Amino acid sequence: GLVGGMVQRTRMRSGVEDRCRVRFGGGGRGCLGAGDDRGGLDGGKVVNYSDLHNFSEITSLIAKWSFNMRILQKSLPVAFAFCFSTLAIAQTNEALPAELAAIDQQIADVQSKIAMYDGGLIKGLAEARLEALLLSKTLIENRISATENGATVEVIISAVQPDEARAQQLLGEMASAQQRIDEAEKEAAQGGGLVQALALSRAETEKLTLAQLQMGYLQAKYGIAIPAVAAPAPQPAATDTTAPTASADGAASTVSTVAWADPKHLEIDYNNPAFEQAHNEGDRIAGWWAIKTERAAVDDSLQITAVNYSAYDPSDYMGMTGLIARCVEGETALIFVQDDFLIADYRRNTFDITLRVDETPAQQTRWNSLTSNKGAGLFGGDAENFIRNIYDAKSLFIRLTEDNGQDHDVTFELAGSQEAFEDVAGACGWTTLSLTKDDYRAIQTLLNAGGFDTGTPDGQWGAGSKEAMRAFQTSVGIPATGAPDRATLQQLGFGG
């Protein structure tokens, strides 16, 4: 067979490795035995490819491409390999030169596009697309080289099996993206001024999406692994990151034992590098949330940013997907981040959003687009009301629909959200409780009776009421938010 030579199996029961090494050269069969097809970093196949002479070039491309796409906030070591199934190699390698030729043409086109602009959004989108195309080209070149040369260079990553059904699905999505590109370019050719600029931006955004879909297609069709930025090596104290426990039915389960794990939610896998990075930066971990406390540069006001990482996949080359609740300079925001260039309705600067909280019926609404074009959000009173509505929820489904009809679906697990939401509300001076005018009047009456003057109880929570509440909160040793939050109402005798 194509893959042969020395086959060596190595098993390490510590859970770090359980893999199959295969070397090119000679005759024989690859390591595809039953029981080895488990995938992932623990128990994944590992294949050593021949003559990956562009290893440093791939490393450079990944670093540059990752920076341009803003997949991660900090540079991390890169560790990857070029892996695929031995069965798929014989079946698919003949088509690779045609794929390479098509990508070369796309690279030439985008380089011409970049040369037309001195800067701005369109050039930035084109440059990001160029990096994705160059990475795809280098991966294909090394796949071809691996089948033609005899030298061996070992590079390691978990194996990726070709998925023909997924490849066909991606081909359909690529065709749809190309159709949207054609429509946008036609609109640009017929218009001028702002309309033309918007059409050109939309076309370049779709081309970037097409380049990313193309990478996914290469992975699904040929089993070419798209390299991901690796997490930092764990600290010595956190080497033993999980421990087995017994569940209620007697079955063994795994809980996190890393230093930053929230003891109230040990069912969550805190080995995610995002949590480790947040911990190293001094953030507090609550369930799926990393909570950062700062002071605003403009006025030293308390500033809270809570990020939900339940949908974050560090191996996803498309970038971060997250839910952010924050208070910045007294304004509350709830933001859905999708690290992709999104096309909003430019007339209203909003996105269509479909929401489903736990098992309740889905609802349609609209959220404001972000200036970065990478998400949507609610701000001010709208954000406060929505946070109140999901305060006790366990999960939140969000579907963001772009102006071109493309959907982005994600479900966030909300464990730890109450702690995050209370911090945000406290920093911005509002309560997560849904209180009526009569409720506020009763609270004002209690404060007056305790010697904290709110004025005449009228149910309006104005500056006088906030000042009286801060004085009461300070007197009982709780954060002086000025809002009738849950902890304060406990102190006032409302029982929460």
C-alpha cells in the first residue's frame, strides 16, 4: 500500500497519549485497526508525513492568519500536523492538483484586489482572505509532497477522517456564497458612491467566507487537518486536571480539579485554555463565565466584563463565539460575539435574532450590530430587561440572521450566570429583580423608617432613593450599588 514501513503502537495509560504512529516508505498497511478510531487529542491517530519541507512556512502563515482573523487575543505556541486517513489518500490525491490550480487563481485575483486599495475595510477583508488561501495552498502542496518524497519529518496532531457528506454540504454552501458574491458585484457595477462601497464590502466579506468554507471543504473531502493554535503547556500544579467521581447512579464521571475550577460547577471541563488564560489574568471563574473587574479609565467607575465560554472551541479556526455581559462607564450591554464578518441590514444597522430560553417557545427580535461587524447586542435598558428575563435560565439559544439570509446558531449554557449578572447589575446600579412601582414604594418606606431618607415614597427610584440606599448598604457592609438588589432586600427583611 501507499502507507507502510515500520508501524509502531504506543499506549500511555496516563491519558496523555493513546495513538498509532505510521511512517511513509516501503510496503505494508497503515494503522487503521478496530478500536483505534477514537479521534481527539487523547486517543487520536497520528500519521508522520514525508518531506513536509514547508513546515516553517506553514507555521508563519498560521501565525499571520490567526492574527488577522483575531482568533485569539494572545500569541500561543503552534503545534500541529498534516493528518489524514490512509484509505482516503489513495482515493483523493489525484484531485489535489486541480484544487491547487483553483486556489492559485483565487490568490492571483485577491492580490489584484489588494493592489487597488491603499487601506480601509475592503483591503483588510481581502488581506484576511489572502492569508486563508495561502494557508490552504501550503497545506495542499505539502500533502502532494508527502506522497512523492521519501524523507520523514514528524509533526503531530489528531487525525481527521474524510467526510463526503459534509464535503457535499460545504460545496452547496460554497455555491451559495459564490452566488451572493456575484449579486453583490453586479450591484456594485450598477451603482456608485455609498451604495457601491457597501456592495463592494459585502462582496469581499462573502469572498472571505468562501475562503473559510474552502478550508472546511479541504478538511472534509481529503481529511486535511486545519492546524489550530495550541494552548499553553499546563502549569506543574495543574498537571492532574481531572479526577473521577461517582455519580448518583454509581457510574464514574469526570470533574475538573484545576486551580481555577469553580467548586460549585465541577461538572464543567475547565481544561479549556480560555479559562486558564482568564485565571492567569486575574479573572474570577463562575460556572461558564470568566468575570473581569476593572476601573474605567475615564472616571474610575467600576467596570465588569463577564464572558461566557460554553460555546468556545479552541480548535475552531473560524474564531471565538461567546456571550458577553458587561457594565462599562455606567452602561449595561449584552453582546453575542461571532468571530466572522457579518452583514447587517445597513438601513437599520441591526440583525434579525431568534431567541429561545430553555424550553420556552422561540421569539423573534432585532439586536443592534457591532461596529466591528462581528456580532450583535442589546444596550442600556434593553440589556437590563433581557438579563432579568434570563436570570434563572439554564440555556439560551441564539440565531443571528445576516442580511444575506445566512444563519449563525449557537446555544449557550448559563451555569454561573446569576453571579455574573449580579456583578454587572451592581456595577451599573440596577437590580436583576423585576420590581413594580408598588415594590419601590415599599422599599422607600422601609428605608425612611430606618432613618435613611428617600423623601416621600412615590415608587420612582431617583437620585434621592439611590443615595439613601447607598447609605443603608454601607451601614450593613454590603456593596453600595444604590440599587435594591437581592442582597440588599435580604438585609431589609424581604427574604430575597
